[in-house]
Amino acid sequence: MLRHAIAPARFFSQVPNEIIRHPRLSSDAVRLLLWQLSLPEGANEPLHESAKRAGIKKTAFLRAKRELAGEGYLHDWRRQDRAGRWSRLQLIANVPLTAEQAVAVRDTGQPAPTAPEPAVGGPGARSVGRSQDDTEENTSHRRGAQALAAAVHGDRRLRLNSRDVRQLAPLAGEWLTRGATVQELREALTSGLPERIHHPAAFTRDRLLRKMPDPLPERPPRRTPVPVPVPVPVPVPVAPPPDPYDVSAALRGREARRRRSTRSPAAEAAVAGRLTTRRLPALRSPTTASGTPAHRRCRCASPV
């Protein structure tokens, strides 16, 4: 089944799931209770007015009142003042309250210390007027309680009250911490059940401990990447091109050309002779008196 739900940003009410899924409250009783809980703070609207606005008929309204009173969601008292006039005081709660707790709320205006066990297995007992620190341990226990209640819901052989769920919540939370899902938890608790279970809480604890999954392997510490040094380019000195407007270079070239043009014929012949001596190799090797090259004669001579 597909489900699409958007969390409202305003004009909404927080309602426990125990009320919506209560097996002994009719739809009229749930609607009447939700209508009263959705009223703004300080509103003084009687139940019969809420029933009229919700479209609940008189007979259904009386039956809904009896159901709410029987389950502890509705408490009313009749009072007589000094003038002899009677009045009715009604108390609506979002959790079931006993008569003593309802009287404490009426007389002191303070919430009851604890709530009784819910009618259907739920995430655990809810404290009225007391908040828990949002720590990691409490979050794990709360998730474990919700998963455990969802896992055993629907099987009457594993009916757990709120105290049992609260005591077993750390074990169920450890299952979730080790990577198990609610479906895996349900299969581990409900598969192969006997026909009759005398102690559901002890049976559930035994299965939670005996079938506990192995802990997840520890993740290696994340390595911080070492920055690679970027080489800085070193500038290579480059000789600047000759400046065509450099007067001194032009003067030096002119002076060199002038000196070459003013050489004497003897100097020119000496320079040419030196160049010829360096560049031209010897054409012939020295020979003997008989005309045979000396190096050949020496190479072919036999020892005496």
C-alpha cells in the first residue's frame, strides 16, 4: 500500500496512536475524544456541544461517553455550590487515567505522575508532564520500544504490557543498533511459536538474547587526504632580443666593419694563410728513397 503524508506546519494536534488504534473504542468515541483534544487551550466546550458539531447523534453520544469513561479518558464530577446549584466538571485526557490520578489533576492542576498500561501493545508507558533528555541512550530505547511493540503486535501469544516493553526496549534497541530491521525482529520473535506461552515477557527476552545478531564491523578511521604540493614554476632567464634602436650596438658593428676594411694586404695574406693551414689537411705522406711510403715499409718489414 502506498501512503502520502505531509507534516502540517500549523493547526494540528498530536494524538497518541493508542487512541486511534484502541480496540474497545468505537469510531464515535474516538471522534469525540479527538474533537475535544483539538480544541485550543482554555476552551470550555461541553461534550454534548462537541458531539453536535461532530455530527454524532444522541444515542451514539451516550454510548461514546460510556466507552471513554470506562477506558479512563473521561472523568466527570457533580458539584453543588453554597447557593444549592449543581454543576458538572469534566476532565478529558489523552492518556487513560485512574480515578486517583484524575482527582490529583482536578485538585492540584498538575499532571498525573504516570500513565497506566495502554490497551494495545505500544511503544511503552508515557509520562505525563515529564520530559526525557534527548540523549543517544534514550533515543535507542525509544526506537527499540517502538520496534518491539510493532514486532509482537497482532500475536496474542506475545502480549506485552507497557512495563514489559519498557524493560525489553534496550535489547530491541541493541538489535536496531546492530543493523537489524523491524521485519527481522518480528521473524525472530514470532517464528515457530508454541501453542501456549505462559510468560510472554520471559519468552521474548530469551529470544532477544539468544538470537541477537552479530555487531556490525567497526569502520576504519577515515584518512585525511594529504595535500599534494604543487610545483612552482621557476622562471628561466631568457636573453632579450636585440634592440634595433640600441645606438651603442650599431656603433660597435660599424667599428668592426671599419677595422676589417682598413687591414693592410700583408695582414690579409697572413690571416688567409692561417685559415688555409687550419682547414686543409696534408695530401701526401712522407716516402722513402725507393718511393714506398714510410708507414707501409715499416709495417711490411720482417724482423732480422
